[in-house]
Amino acid sequence: MEPVLNHSWKLSEMDAVNLQQELSLKIVREDQLTEVSYVAGVDVAYSEHSDKLIAAIVILEASSLRLVESVVVEDTVHFPYIPGLFSFREIPPLLKAFKQIKTLPQLIVCDGQGMAHPRRFGLASHLGVLFDIPTIGCGKTKLLGEFQDPGRKRGSSSSLVDHGEVIGAVLRTQDHIKPIFVSIGHRISLATACEWILKLSPKYRLPETTRQADQLVNKVLAGLQREQE
């Protein structure tokens, strides 16, 4: 799986910010999904003891949430830790992982933000625009914005708002459990994004895409750190 848009990853902080502002204009906020047979989940974890990182992609069958493929890539950090620019650290190793997958997804769910970002261009939007594929940002925590606490029942939601603009939804995926933060990545509406996150979260707070990708990177990272000790 190859991106349809390419750009340099050797950028200064200012160049990266300018690129986000430029590429954010390409985001499609309406549904442009074909039939979704496979959904990808992506995650990146960092070593505490070195500059190594682990990037993983899991591919789930959309109807059953059965794992059909997974890819793990070990890489080195090439971009500094700068809030709001995480995609420049995490997408390069994810691109290497996407090159290896054999089962093409029709939807990608990212453990991070889409438009719920200071420049409306978080990891999910960046990845979506590069591949021109529907993507959803699904964060465990809020990056920015204000919201009213949603109802306590599964499926309850409220708007995440920044300076009068709705940038995402605060979604309760299980009864009486902390909500998660859903935002448009690319080629999907916010309402449809929330519907998909609920479909992908039948038992737990986090969608299965995120849970399984997170478990995979942590397992591999733990093995890597044992080797380094």
C-alpha cells in the first residue's frame, strides 16, 4: 500500500507547521467511503531507553472484528518531540509498515487526533490525506477544545468545540466508562466516524483497532527492551 501524496520528512518545525496548514485544506469532511470490508488500526510506541520506536498496523475484518493481518516495524526516531507535530515522528515508520500489508483496508482508525488539533491536521488527517483513504482520529485524551460531559449510556455524545468550531465528538463507548475523543481524519463525516467507533467498540472503552494495535506494539517493545537490558 503506497501513499498517493508524498512530501519530504526532513523539515524544520516552521516548515512542518506550514505543511500542516497547506495539507489541511485537502481534508474531505463528508462521507466518501466505499463498502468497508477491512479496517486498519495503527499505533506507535517508544522505547524508554533508546531512540527506537515500534510501529504496528492491525487489519480487522469489519463484520466480525477478527484479526486478519498484522505488521510490525522497528525504526528510529527522526523528528523531535514537539506537541502538535507528532505525525512527523509517527507516520514515517507507519509508511514502512503500510508497504508490507497485503490486505488493503477501506478505513483507518488512528490512536490520536484528526481535526481535533490546533491546525485541524492531526495524525489521522495527515495519514488520510497521504493515502487518500477514509480515516478516523480516536484519542484517549483531549488535545484541545471544550465540551459538556455526555450522557452515561453507551452511544451518548457531545460536541468538542474550539473557538466556536465543532472539531470532534466526545463519545461514550460503554455505560459509565470515561468517554473517548473522536474526530474526522479524512473522507468521513463526524456522525459516521462515531458510528464506526461504536461498531468497533462492542466490549471495551477503546475500539478493537486501537486495543489490538496497542497490545501488539507494547508486546514487541517489551521484548526489545528486555534485549537491551
